[in-house]
Amino acid sequence: DAESANGGYVFYDSEMDKNIAGRLYLESGMQRALQVQEFYLLYQAKIDLHSAQVIGAEALIRWQHPEKGMISPVDFIPLAEETGLILQIDAWVLEAACGQARIWQDAGVRPFRIAVNLSAKEFAFTLPGRVRQALLRHQIASEWLELEITESMLMQNTDSVVAIMDEITALGVSLSLDDFGTGYSSLSCLKRFPIDTLKIDRSFIQGIPADPDDCAIASAIISMAKQLKHKVIAEGVETRAQFEFLKTVGCDEMQGYFFSRPVSAEDFVQLLDKNFCF
Ligand code: C2E
Ligand code: CA
Ligand code: CA
Ligand code: CA
């Protein structure tokens, strides 16, 4: 079920989200999708350069729409965030990812972290409890789970954000900071947050190696992350040249089409045996 080269999406008419009817159509569609299971997850490998193995997966939502075909999250997550439906969607994703972890755990698959994306709205004092419940409900070890959060979540009251993060970390669930570099987080705050991994946004990877600015930004983030004792992963690595550059400047983990596109759970297990030596 690997995604095709163009992403395999059928985009709905871009005029549609400009008109109210289109928004209502999508909004009621998302509600139905939650009920009749039109959403599903694909998994994209995260590669550890030292072992040349898969060390994790990012769960990425897809919507199989009965009339429109496959709809990309970039076309419905923003509307879901506006309408508040994102809370139910994120809850569905957490459930589905934990359910899949349980299937893999039962099958004796070696544990690896499944990273779930959380929208900013999700980051509340109720989050640790909900994560704990999900782990308990599916009876999976917390080493199976990781949460990808964004810089905008760190902008709220720092003390309460740190408290929420500490609670999540205490469960054994790891946290990574997604789209790093695109937000406005104060660098001095970074060391206060119990973040395991900084995830360098694809926009900085794209221009490597031709664009000297992108090269400088990526290598600066990598060395800063290391000095602050965070792990660092580059997303959207598509080419050998990007891979080589990032490896040279000390990036330990990578994710992107160069290694694997997002694939179904069935296809993902096969990647676990693969040696990503280049
Ligand atoms: P993101 O969190 O930055 O996720 C990475 C996106 O980059 C994914 O797009 C992935 O398919 C794509 N990607 C991975 N490797 C490459 C590459 O080498 N080249 C290129 N060009 N793209 C690559 P996707 O799956 O379309 O997701 C888009 C965004 O939608 C995600 O960006 C994330 O912000 C959001 N999203 C996806 N799934 C969920 C979800 O379950 N919950 C929430 N709240 N947001 C989600
Ligand atoms: Ca992400
Ligand atoms: Ca993101
Ligand atoms: Ca990104």
C-alpha cells in the first residue's frame, strides 16, 4: 500500500474550502468518517544511522472518502483544528496507534516507538491521563509510544507545560518537538523542557546541499540539539546528497522518502528486518 510517487491523493476542488457548503461537507464528512472508520493510519520509518535499522514509526492519518477518494491530512486537519473536531480525530489516532502496537506486541515484533502527532489544542492537563488510559486499555508497554508536539504548544504558560510534559515522560512515553525551526520557541526555554528529540522541519532539509542557508541551519540545529542533550532527527530526507550531508554533520536519525514512504502496518513490519546500509 505504499503511496505512489505523486502521493496518490485525489485532491478535492480547491474552490471547495472557500465556500461554506464545502466546509460543511468536509466537516460532516469528518464526523461520519470517525463513526464508520474512513480514517486509517500509514506508518513511516524512522532510521537510526548507527544501527542502520528502523527505530521508530510516525503514524500518519489518511482519509478514504467514499466520493473523493484519498484525502490528505493537509486538506482536513486545518479545518478539524478550526472546528474543534481535531480532539476526536487525535483521540482516534492515539487509539488506533495503540491498537496497532498491541497487535505488534502480541505478534512478538521487537518494540519500537510509534509517534503520534498531536495538534496544539490537545496539549492540556488532561493529556497525561488520556495517554495513560490508552496504554492501559491496550495493555502495551509505554516504550511503544511517542508524541510529536509542536513549538506552539510550548508558548503557553511554561510551568504548566513542563508539568504536563514531566507527567508524560514519567509514564515512559517520549516526546519530540515537530517542525522544529518553523515556530518561535525561545532557545533558552528548550533546555527546560523534557524533550527527547528535536525534529528538523522538512523545509530546512529541502535545500540541502545546494542552499548554503539550509545547510547552515540544519547543521546548527544538530549541534545545538546535541549540546543540549536532545536527540535530533531530520524529516523529509529524499536524496542521497541530503542523507550524506546530514550524516557528515552528525545527524543520528532520519526519516523520509529516501528510506521509505509511509506504508500500511502490514508493509511496515517488513522494514524492521531491513538493513539500511548505504
Ligand atoms: P508532519 O508532522 O510534518 O509529517 C510529515 C509529513 O511529511 C507527512 O505528510 C509525510 O508523509 C511527509 N513526508 C515524509 N517524508 C517525506 C519526504 O521525503 N518528502 C516529502 N515531500 N514529504 C515527506 P502527511 O502524511 O501528508 O502529513 C502532513 C501533516 O499533517 C503532518 O506533517 C502533520 O502535521 C499532519 N498530520 C498527519 N497525520 C496527523 C495526525 O494523525 N494527527 C494530527 N493532528 N496531524 C496529523
Ligand atoms: Ca509529525
Ligand atoms: Ca507536524
Ligand atoms: Ca514538518
